[in-house]
Amino acid sequence: MLVLAVDTATPAVTAGVVRLDGGVPRTLASRVTVNARAHAEVLTPHIMECLGEAGVEPADLDAVVVGIGPGPYTGLRVGMATAAAFGDALGRPVYGVCSLDAIAVDAADDRDLLVVTDARRREVYWARYSGGVRVTGPGVDKPADLEPQPSAVVAGSEAHAALFDLPAVGEPSPSPAGLVAVAASDILAGADPEPLVPLYLRRPDAVAIADRKK
């Protein structure tokens, strides 16, 4: 099965075409641009470049997977809206997955794992995993409010992972293969996807500022 994967939950604008064979995702093409202000400008060109490199047409896709966060409001909605538009145009299911789960999959470490990404306001989005399964989170907190234990390793944003006294593993943002791996069982089973609901975890900055001015 051919799957389009996109994620804009972090400063990385990620797109890829992944072949899912027997539950094992294999990336055919991927594009990543790290620029928190460029989600809207580069995501669709990234998708088209990946399709071209993989030698497939949009109609060849069997499904779409998109990271639903947690992430900042503006960037996150770009990825989700784009994925939904592709799915609607092609008549293909769109599966939303927690972006932190994809980072955990990419870490490929069964030890107790803490995943953190930039939530701005000197905070992090986080989740904890044990044996590859999420056991706590996702949440948003200041790093000082998160105890490094019982985690054995940390993954995610390099700058924020460095705030914890733990060995760092994996990649700073979700990969296309990681995103597809999280949704693989549903894709292969032909399960109906859940409605796409973004994991904002808090109100948009613009709303918070407007409320403070009242």
C-alpha cells in the first residue's frame, strides 16, 4: 500500500511517500524543511516533489497519514488541512496520529522514553513511553516541572531534550515512516479513520493575548 505522510506539528515541515508492506513502512521519498514560518509555503511543493521522486501519481495513493500534534495552532492546522484536502480530493482515508508517538517509533527504543517538542512560552509538549507504548501524556508543561525519572532516555527537539539529564535517542521530529507506522494496523485493516481533531492542548496565542487585553 502507498501512503502519503505529512506533519507540521514541529518547526519541521515534513512530507513523504511510504510503501507499507506487511506492516513494515519503507520510505520511497521524503522532504523536510526546518522553518516554523514556512509550513504553508513549502508543504504542498514537498508533497508533489515526493510523489514525483517516488514515481507515483496522487491516484496511486491508498491512504493519507497526518500528525495531529500536539503543536502550535498555526503550523498544525496547515498540515491537517492539507492532508484532509488530499484525502477528500482522492477519496482516500486520512488517519490522524499523535506526532509524539511517531517520534517514539523512530527512536526504536523499548526503554522508558520521554519525548519532548517545543511548545514555546518556555514549555514543552511531552509524553512518556514504556516498551514502545505511550503510558502518560500528551501534555504541556515547563521542563522544570517534568521529572526526568522514571524515563531512561529522551527523544525529540534537541534543544529541549538537552534540558533533561538523560541520553538522547532518535530524531527531533516525526519521520514519514514513523507516522505511517503508528497508523499501520488501521490502514492494513481498512478501518474507518477517526475524525481529525488537533491536539492543541492549549488555546492559540492570539486568543490568549486578546483575552488579556479585555
